[in-house]
Amino acid sequence: MSNELRSEHAKRILEDKLFVASMQGLRDTLVEQWKITDKHDIDAREQIWLELKMVDRFEGHLQSILEEGQITNFKQSFKEI
């Protein structure tokens, strides 16, 4: 799959209302779970923290695919000038 096509797919996903709402819902759920953990339950708190970081990492990965395609498109249009 070309960078341009990957970028288009990533953009569609990142702008999809269901995806955006799902990601925010997941973050909200994890934060709520963290709030109700016992302050001494370090294992549970660390697991929730790791899950929050994975959500961010996944979304960041899609964002990097989008940006990589935009850079490629910019470079190609610059070469054509």
C-alpha cells in the first residue's frame, strides 16, 4: 500500500466520529477506573496507566501515518514545480 493511500485511510479513521468518540470513551472509562482504585493498589493503577498510554500510542501511530503521507505529497508537489 502506498504512503498516499495509507495516509488517506489514517485520515478517514482519525476524522471518523465513531472512532473519535470511542477513543475518548475509552480514555474516560480508564480514568474513571483509575479514580476508583484503592490508593494502595499499585498494580491496578499501573495497568490502567499502561492502557492509557497504549490508547495514546495507537492514536499517535495513526497520526504519524497521516503526516508521513502529507510530507510525501508535499515533496512530490515540490518536485513538480
